[in-house]
Amino acid sequence: MANYDEIKVFVETHYDLAVESVTPITHKSMKVRASNHDYLLKVASGDDDFIMKQLFAYKALSRNVLPIYRTKDNQHYVPWRDHFFYLTDYVQTIPLPLEQQIHYYIELLGKLHSETSLEVDVSDDELQRIYNKDYKRLQDSYDCLQKNMEVYELQRDRSPFEWYFMMVYPMLYTMLHHAHDELKKFYDLIKREKKLPISLIHGDVNVANLLVTEKSTYLINFEKSMFSISSLDMYYFLENYHQVPGLHSIILDYVKNEKAAALRHYFFFRSLCIDLDELNQTLQDHSLINIALLNECIAPHLMALQVYNQFNKPTTTNQASPQGSST
């Protein structure tokens, strides 16, 4: 960013403010004290489309998304030095345990998805195109799984990694089998209803994008947000935070509380469809350390499988035994 004098002139030129101080925070943000209020001057990553997404999110969740202040020319951002700059509020955050941050984050994601939910018409041709893309992801993983298994079975001197891969093969196959079932259920529902449920998703699921203050919580950084299937945010959450204690219960609660069956099916498809083709590219060297890397890659999908089995577990009812007549 520019120096203090340049920032002062920039803010006072474009906003009706008298700058008192400027404090660098990161290379893309500065705290600006002006007119007895703390603001944050930020560089938008990407183009001005990001600003529109944040404004849309602010309209849906005005209490949980920071405002973007208009300039003197009634604009939401200012192009300067090949970047887009915008002014929002600076808030003082409080430290919280990671588990509590996750609860707040998921709560805000649920609000965002609910308040921006839409059902868009989708033609059979468009639906088939989307299905083919998802099915290819699944088929590539299945082909990779089978190819590796066939190669390892024919080898006499197997490495520990290859032995381990053969050991987890049934579990990986089960994941892909269930992923295929869930994908088919999702698209059967969409094809029957001719409607695709979408919402504004955050797209950059990271607790660093959550601000918690004494009075409120805020979602920030909407650079990667888009209108898509809301289940993707929960899949990204599972992928990033599967190691956090208690996340299994959080994901299970999400699945149980999701009213739209189509969104549940898509969540299970994405979370069970482990990308073995991409994984195979990173594990060419079958050393011992790659067993740990393979485990780390499998871990979020394994949690999804556990949630899947628990959610789909048949319920049993205790039947009362017939009461015989006493004699």
C-alpha cells in the first residue's frame, strides 16, 4: 500500500472524512481513524464483482456482514494503482477457542444460505452437462482405484504403502459406491422437479474469515463467493477442519437439520467422492511417510462415511411383548 500521506489524501479526496491517523495491518489493509471512528481501508482481491457479492451478502445479513461505505461520488469502491479499494468498518475482535469459532461460523453460513436461497429453472440438457462433469470426477477416482489395485495385486515385493493401500481399498470402494448412489439421488430429484436449489456460498471457508466482537459476529472476505449449491460450503468446512474435536457431531447435526433432501444428497456425494486421481499424482513415491499423507487425505472422507452410516442407520423400535392373560 501507499504511505501515510498518500492514504490520507486518498481517503479525504474520495470520502467525506477528516483523517486523524493511519495504521498498517496487512499489505492489503489499513486501519484509518477518521471523524472519531475506526475504518478499514482494504484492497479487493480480484475485480469489482467481489464488491457486488459483499453488498448482496450485506443486504441479506446486515447484522453479520460489515458495510461498504459509499464515496462522495456514490460509488462503493475506488480504482487506484491497478486495484479496487473500499472502505468498511474496523472492529475489535475477541479471542475464542477454535471449536466456538466453528460453531459461530457454521451458524452464519446457515443464515447466509437461508437468506439468499433460490430455485432456478434447469433444462434437461443443462442438467445432463452438470451431471456428466460430476460423474466424470467419480469415474476418474474409481478408475484410479481399480488400476492401482490391479497393479499392486500382481506385485510380489510390495512396499508398505502398497500393502496399506490394499488394506484400505474396501473402504475407498465403499466411499465411491455411496457417492455414486448419492449423486444419482440428487440428480433424480433435480430432474423431476426441474429446479436447482442454489444460494450465495462463501467459498473460502476459514475461521480467519470470521470476526467475533463483544456484540456480534461477522463474515468477511467474499472474494470466492458465488451462487452455487450451499452444500459445498459444508464440504469445504469438513475438508478444512475434520481434525477439530466435535466436528463429527456438527456435521451430523447439519445433515439431520437440512430440510432439502437434494442438498443432503449433494453434500454426501462431494464428501464421499475422494479424488484418487489427484491424490495419486502426489503420492508417486511409495515411501513410509506417504502412508501418513494418504491417511490425512482420507481423513475428512472417512468422517463423512461415518456420518453417512450413522445418518442412514436403520431405526429399530422396541415392540412390546404380547400380554398373556393371567389365569
